[in-house]
Amino acid sequence: MPKDQSKRAKDFADLEEVDAADTSAGRLDAAMREAVAAVEAVEKKKAGKGGDEEMSTEADEEAVREIERLQKEVATLKDASLRTLADFENYRKRMEREQKEVRRYALLEPMREFLPVVDNLQRALGSDGRAEDLKLGVEMILNQMAGLLQRFDVKEVEALGETFDPAVHEAVLRDTSSEVTEPTVTDELQKGYILHERLLRPAMVKVSMPEAGGSSGGETDSA
């Protein structure tokens, strides 16, 4: 059986044990109620007879046997419940350990994929080639990095020419322009990225605002 299927089967077995704990607890409670009821029945019978010695010995013995049977059942169910609860506690601790391991090593595969990029950067720094060769090498490494980002579903935030969106754009410069009719990104100072549907970081941008009536544009201010 494949490792992942074996693990799932083990998890299902653990969950079945948890269900069994609830069932055992219910049976234990019912058995205890039956034992108490049997004892009370005997006591009531004795009280009703006023302690009469003519009370049936056979009935007494039968009541005693029933009480002993119920006491044994209670003990058996209690033992089973304790074992099941212990198994559940072990299962809970194991799941906590596994979750910690998952969080600790969540970046294992992505970091392994990025190691070749680090290798190429080290080779580029150790190269004695011309500046043009070094630039070409850096461009190749950048393309390699872009491919990895795409592989992990990391996408660039669309910015230049887009309507300013504070959810994904961070305005660091602002000016006014007669060429726009709404706040528009006219320069991208640093790219932003999205992982799946979550923002990794916003794009740092310059935003051009539409001119108010008759005001002159072109002045650049910090946002």
C-alpha cells in the first residue's frame, strides 16, 4: 500500500477509535444506571418486606448475581473507555507533532528549487568576464527566477497604466495630469506580487490624478 494511503487508513482508524470512545462512554453510563437501579430494587424489596426473613432466598441470589454481572460490565466498559481515551490522547499529540513539522518545513521544496539560482549567482560573481557577459548572465538568472515564480503560481501585480487600486498598489508619488480621467498608475517603482489569490507585497507606484478645473498639472509630490 502506498505511504499516503497507509497514513490515511491509520487516520481513519484513529477517528473510529474516537467514535468508539463516545460509544463506550454511553454504554458505561447505561450499565452504571442499570447497576444502581438493581441495587435500589433490592433495597426497596427488603424495605417492603420489613426485613421479613421469609423473603425468597432465590430472589436474593438472583439479584446479587445481576448486580455482580452489571458491576463486571461496568468495570469492562470503564477499562475500554480509558484505553480509548488514552489512544485518542496519543492521536492528538501525534497530530500536533505532524502539524508542527508541516509548518516548520513548509518551504522545503520551494527553497530546494531556488538553490540553482543561488548557484548561478555565485558563479556570476566569481566570473572574470566582461561587463556585457556579466549582464547577460544576470538576465539569464532573472529569467530562471521568473520561471520559478511562475511555477509556484506567483504573479506580478498589474500596475502600469492601470486604475489605481489601494488593495494592490502603494502610491509613493503623485502628480496631476490632463491625460487621465481617474487616478491612474503612470510609473512603477517596484513590482508587486500575488501568490495564488493572496497579496505578497503591493506594487510601489506613481499615481497621476485628473486635473481639477483649470489647475495646472505636472507637479510631482510625495504621496
